[in-house]
Amino acid sequence: MTEYKPQQLDKKWQQQWTASRAFEVTEDPKRPKYYCLEMFAYPSGHAHVGHVRNYILGDVMARTKRLRGFNVLHPFGWDAFGLPAENAAIKTGTHPETSTLGNIAHMKGQLQRLGISYAWEREIATCLPEYYKFNQWIFLKMFERGLAYRKHSTVNWCPSCQTVLANEQVVEGACWRCGTTIVTRDLEQWFFRITAYADELLKGLETLTNWPEKVVVMQRNWIGRSEGARVTFPVVGGGAIEVFTTRIDTIYGATFVLLAPEHPLVEQFASEAADPAAFRAQLGRFRALDRDARLTGKEGFDTGRRAVNPFTRAEVPIWVANFVLAEYGTGAIMAVPAHDQRDFDFARKYSLPIRVVVQSGDRAVPVETMSEASINYGRLIDSAEYTGQEAPAVMRRMIADAETQRIGVGEVQYRLKDWGISRQRYWGTPIPIVYCDKDGVVPVPFDQLPVALPKVTTLTGKGDSPLAQVAEFVHTKCPVCGGPARRETDTMDTFVDSSWYFLRFCDPRNADLPFDPVSSAYWMPVDFYSGGVEHAILHLLYSRFFTRVLRDVGLLDFDEPFKRLLTQGMVLKDGNVMSKSKGNVVDPDDMLAQYGADALRLYVMFVAPPEKEVEWSGSGLEGSFRFLVRVWRLVDHWAETVGGEGIPACGDDCTDAERAVRQKTHETIRRVTIDIEERMHLNTAVSSLMELVNKLYTFSEGTVHGAPSRSPKPLGGRVERMQTIGALREALDALVLMLSPFVPHSAEEMWHMLGHPEGIAQASWPTFDAAIAKADEVTVPVQINGKIRARLTVPATTSDEQLRELALADGAVRHHTAGRTIRKVVVAKGPLVSVVVQ
RNA sequence: GCGAAAGUGGCGGAACUGGCAGACGCGCCGGACUUAGGAUCCGGUAGCCGAAAGGCUUUGGGGGUUCAACUCCCCCCUUUCGCACCA
């Protein structure tokens, strides 16, 4: 008996894999490729089992696909720029580069100890100039194409992090990272024109059939396409207000106009007001409120001005309202209180007129008795020549008429906004722009990249961009005129780094281009991508955007970067997300020391389907370890008997027991293959393998009647029949191969024990034979009025007609049908016989 | 409020296209082997009734379709997640 010593096996095989460069790959047009990717990691310091679950899942896919004959790219890297390292530097004085590289080294060790089969020679870290040089390269390409632009804008400022946040990084008015309530600030910022691709990004979602529906829906909502019209309401006394509406059919009910507090006309109205101070005082109340507070109730005030509804020609009051968003549409709306709940509430609160223009039901409800807005589409009433017509046809007509009369135009609005990428932070990619008094905004020429991040030694976290304090960085020469110029001192949002890293893995050492189009054409798109749901919107949307930009730049010839997406569930401890601050982190290294990498890998895959959240369980891990010991003993026991080449499994001459083993083996191959490749139910793949092991144990029991002695109880004794040996060998080989993606170290060793001179890398996935998998005897339940009353054991070849007769002849069936009329007998696939009586 | 997903034993979960509910594992109970067992092996384990054979009930609740429903349809409840005044 060879003892199972997992820690030794881990070490032995990990060394062997590294030495043989087992997971390094090159493009090979003759073989089908498979690009398997897990979201790269932020090097926070330690990976806990929650993180690691994702890497194990990817590894099972990668290893399975290798055995299936694919040329598998399975790389890993580090999303190495970002706030936490900088915050730590402010606190402890350790330079972000030092802490980041240290963290990377540690985490890499953790992943290697888990035996994740990464092509480490392709490792990347975004904080290295070799990488961020191409962030700058892409930025410049976007600048050339007008997709990167600068604009003066109000931005979200986090007083705690001392930086600007993207809209997407503001969660309910608070900083996504520290939770501090954000305030607004006015700064000159760089933006990526993602809105130019809004429609395409939306349409592309339809092609993502192998993405979770949830993620597709979230992206669709985020892009938020609305079709409607922009309509001009002339202001009495000069000027005009443009509103955006999706309900132009209700325009005859537009009885007032609302402006966002930040609308440009509001300032003008204030200065023209009878009492500008009072006007501004009211306005100031709204503007001071943060986003959250604004949502608490609907408030507004009359500007005293009036506009003309271009359809009714009636003069309507113009109010300022806190709930109108400056950043959406035109920052102004036509209010139709009868048919919009918000406008209704507002009108009731301030006693503004309500006019019903869409008939709901048989007759119009009197305005006085209305308790809520009627928002449904319907037949128009009191709408001049449009009266009697119905939406949506009338909307098209009204828009067409508005266009003819030049009072409006059909328009599509998106909720998606351009992506602000400027960060007043140190630990990021410098934006490759120079400001020259003479030449203005000048892009750094491509041949001068990278604009290296200077080594700032003291980070205070206060004030604006740390780079502004580095004189030798700021002061440079204008690339155009050679005169004195200043560098841009902001760095890029780190989401830029992660928007294209999957492409860099195709060609990670290219010094001239982000990647070679030939290698990306071979490897891309990513066939299987997995990571946390928290990236369902931002990272995935930005990556889809970048892919399209790089396509238009000419580097790619496809639209969607990720074919199949899996959103990984989190691992909880005591019902909570693992985090250092909660002190409930399970460190994989502790588990490794106790059970080895394979038991941990197996447990994490077995405990639940990958999308689901799971609660960490120590006893579950122990169970997986026990299973491995059980497999080990089984293989160890039979290794000598079945070892060596050339013994075929039994054919027609099988005994029942041999036949049963072969049947189970092939049925398991079928199920495990489908479970891993198609359904991604890794947990049931494992349980099928457990069933096979159980079967082989019972089989082993049956082969011997020896006296069991001291522990552990031995399995069956000598087997003479060559056919049995062949069947066993087939079963054990298949078992070990199918286990290998889950427990690669133990599997390599057992594969070796079974007499295979080459490693599993040289082997291929077991082949499924439908004829063998088919059982020759089946148990057929017989239902009477839906209740199972009997079971027939018959040859699998029994015809439906025979089954029917056998069922009706069965004693128990006759007992239950005695004295009753048989009305119907159904023989269903399954097989199953269903008898209906009386 | 809108949108999405999900509710199955003591627990994690399984049931692939409407066809034997509870696979597999954890836990628990019993047995074997033992100086010992927290190792190992074997057996049991949804609930209720019954000595047993067997019977009845059971997939959040209520209806329905069907020979047959965890699965399909309608109503309701609960939970989780996402968006949250987008005109």
C-alpha cells in the first residue's frame, strides 16, 4: 500500500509541469484553439478561497479542453494599478510599486501551489511600462479618431479618496470604494466617446447567447436606449427650451415645462428675474443638495417665465424642478401631469393645470377625481387634428409634422454617458498629452511612448494630481514646436487597463503594438470567460467598447471579445463575504497544508454549481479529501494487476459484473463530458465520478471473499480473467483521466501508477461508446392512476407492446386493477408504463 | 417602483427535452474490524402510520393543463441580486 501524501505530490508534479513547460502554448493553425480566461486579479496581497474558486473553475475547463485535443491558451495577469496600493502608500509610506510587486509575487505563489495550469510565460502586470505603454497607444489612437476628448465638466469628487469618480463608480451618491458621500467639482477631464458605439453595443448584446441573461439585461438597461423626439418650446420674450420626450403623443397635455436646476437658461432667468437674489436663493437650495437628498421628494419653483407649447400654441409656465436631471436628455422636460406620475405629483403639489389627452377605458376620468396619472397608450382626445388617433402610429405622424414645421425632430437618447477617464491619482497610466501655449493640446508622438510614470516617493493623498508635484515630469518640450510645455498630470482610470488585457495575452511581449493582429486572429475571441458579477456592467461593457475601437483601428476583425461568460458566485463564511476587515478570510494555503491542493480544488468544484454563492464548509473539504484517499486506495490496489499495456476490455464474452462495470464507465464518460463542457455543472460531474468509484468498490468487493484484516480493509484479491482486468483497466484509466482536471496532481501520480509512461498531457479524454453505455436490463415502473404500483425488470430491447402486456399481467398491477375498467395504457419513453383505470 | 433570478430532507445540492423526487456529498444512526477510533469498510437515513408487507403525504402557498408536473400556465407569498425620478 502506497500512502497518499498530497503535499508531496503537489510539489512533485508542479515542478514537473514547470520544467516541461506543460502549459505554454504557441499558435498552431492545424489545431483548434480554446482561449480560457479568468478575470485577472487585483494584487491585494492574498488570494482567499473566494478568489481561488474562479481560478480553479477556469483550470478545470482548461485542463479538460487540453485532454479534448484543443490548443489551450490559459494565461494570467495582474490588474496592478489602482487606488488601494496608493492609499496604502499614503498610510505606510511603502511605494505602490514595491507593495504591488510584492503582492503579485505572493499571490502568484498561491496560484502555483494550487496547480492552476497557467501559461506563466505570458504573465502581464498593467503597472509595468511594457503594458501601460499600450494604454497610451490606444489612447492616442482614440484621440486621433476623436474618441478621446477633453471637456470641462462637473465631476463626482470623493472627499475621502481625493479624486474624481466615474458616474459608474458612484453608488447611490456615495463613493463605490469608501462609501463617502460625493460632492461635485468642476474640472477639465478626458473622456472616451463610448456613446459613439452605444447603438452597436446594444445590438451586439443579441449575439451574446452564451452570456447569462442577467448580465445582458443589466447591460441593456445601462445603455438605456429611448426613442422619442426633441421638441422646441419657444420662451416668451426670446430664446427657446428644447425638451426630450418619449411621449410626444401626450404633448397636447403638456401644461408646463420643467428645467433642471443646472439648466443653462436657469442662470439667465435668475439674472433677468424681478428679484434675482430671491430666485438664486431658491435655486441654491436645490443645487446644494446631493443626489441622494434630491431624490427624497419633488420640489420646484416658478421662474415667472412662460414658454409656448408648439402644438397647442398655448403659453405654459416654466418651473425649475429638483427631479429633472441635467445630464439626461436636454435637461428640460415638458410636463404632462395627466400621463406621467412624476408630473402628476408635481402638478398636484403646486396646483398646476392637468389636461387629459389620452383616453383610458370607455370614457375620460374627470381630472378632479384622478388619483394617479394614466400612463398607458391609447386613443387621443382633445388633441386637435390628432384626436381619435392612436399610439404608436400617431407618434410617428406627430414627429413627422414637427420636423416639417421645424419645431422638433425625432431623436434617440441613451442613458449611457461618455466615460470620464481622468484620475487625479498617482498609481496609474499617465495620459500621453502635452499642453503647449503655442500649439495647444498636443498628443505625445507614438515613438515617444511610453510616457513613464515617474517615481514619486512621498504620496500625501491630498490635493490634486500627485504628478503635478514632479517638476521634471511636468516640464517638457512641445513635440510640435519644441518650446516649453507641460504634461498632463492626470492618470487614466484603471478600467482602461482591463479593457483590453485579454488581447495582450495573445502576444504579451510585443514592443511595437498592443498585440499582433495575426496572433489575436488565432486566439480571439475568448471562448470561456469567468469572473465575478460585480463586473457585469463596467468591465465587460468597456471591453466590448475597446474591442470595437480596435476593430475600427484595424487590429481586429470581430466585434465581441467574450463568447461564453460565466459569473462566478461568491464564497461566504458565516453568511458574509470574505474580507480582511471582517476577519473571516479562509486562506487556501492553510487548506493546502492540511489536505493538499487537490482536495481543496475538488471540494470547491463539488460543493455547488459555479454561479451559485456557497458557504464555506470545513467538513465538506474533509469529505473531498476522504474521497481522494478512497480513489487512491482503489488505484493503488489494482495498479499492479491492470498495469501495463495491451489488455482489451471484455467484449461479447463479458460476465454480468464486467458488463456492469463497462456500462457504468461509459455512462460516466458521457455524463461527465456533458457536465463539464456543455452544462458547466462541475458539481454533478464530480458526483458522477464518485458514483463510478462506488461502483468499482462494490465490484472489487465481489471479486474476493477473503478475511478482512487490519485497517484499512483490503479490496478484492487476485483476478484471473483477462476480460475482467481489461474492464477494470478501462474504468480506472477513464476515472483518472476524468478526475485529472479537478485533481491534477493526484491524477498524474495515479496515471503513472497505472503504468502509463507519459504524463496526462500526452493522453486524451476517454471515448464514449453508446453501445456499451446502454444498460441491457432496465427497470420499468408501472403507474396506476399516477402512482407507482409495480416495477418490471426486463431486457432493454423489450418493445412497447410487450411492456404493455407484461405490465398488465403483473401480479401487483392485477391486484390494483381488479374489478376496475382499464381506460388507457401509455407506454412512455423512460421507459415507463402508465395505466389509467375507471 | 421597475427588471432578473431563485424557493426541493437536518445541511450543500441532484433530477439532462413533462416520465421512478431526494443522485452525490456533509451530518446523524447502526454494524464490522479494533487495545483504541475522530481511521477504514458495510448498512440505514424526506415525513407520518405500521411488527412487517405495505400504505398515505411531500419540491414556498393556492388553482389549472396532462395518463403523468420540481419541470408548463394563472394568482399569491418569501428571499437574493441589479437599476432606481432617464421624461
